[in-house]
Amino acid sequence: MAINMISAFLISLLSGLGIGGGGLFTVYLALVSDIPQLAAQGLNLLFFLFSSGASVTVQIFRRKIMFTAVGIMIASGIVGVFIGTMLSGWINGEYLRRIFGVMLISGGIISLRQSLSKKSSTSDAQTREKNTLNDQKRAK
């Protein structure tokens, strides 16, 4: 029990740093704790509710929440829950594990590529800025 609490704390810390803690938590539960995949995903959703509560509170006070977009996302999520629940009853658990794994890996690759492209575009912009400053100094 204590190892699960420590793991949940560490995963929530990583999640707070923006490192996809929810996916890590699901993998941990499914592989280390021998919890069935669907139960692990359900616990991950519960984990997400609690870990995101503080973030939502802060963002409300900062007035950075677009409530219209939130409403659309909630409505879409509710529809997705019903569709996903129906599909999970029809699809073999092993296939669900594989689909989930592919989604995690794909999400990780997309995030990594976006992160690398942001770093490269930032360094390109910094290089252009330095060149412009150097050109301006030479012109004087």
C-alpha cells in the first residue's frame, strides 16, 4: 500500500511538471500492481480528477478558462464515454491493451516532436535575432 502511495505521489509530481503522469500511472497499475487494464484506466481517470482540481482552481482565479470551450469538451467527453463503454464491451481486453499502448506511444512521439520543433524554432528565432543585431551594429 505504501509503495502505491509513493508511486502515486511521484507520478503526480511528474504530471505537475507536464510529463503525462496519467499514462505513467496506468502503465504502473497494469504492469506493477497487476490491476486489470480497464480498472487501471478507471483509476487513472479518478486520479486525474483529483490531480487536476488544484490546476482548475488556479486557472479560474487567473481567469484563463474559456467556459464555452469547456462546455463543448464536456459534452464531447460524455458522448465519448458512452461510445467507449459500448466498444469496451465488444472488444477483447487484449486488443484494448494494444490500442491503449499504441495511443500512449503515439501521444509520446507527437509530444516529443512538438517539443523538439519548438526548441528548434526558438533557436532559429534567436539566431535570426542575433544576426539582425550584428547587422545593425555593423551598419553603425
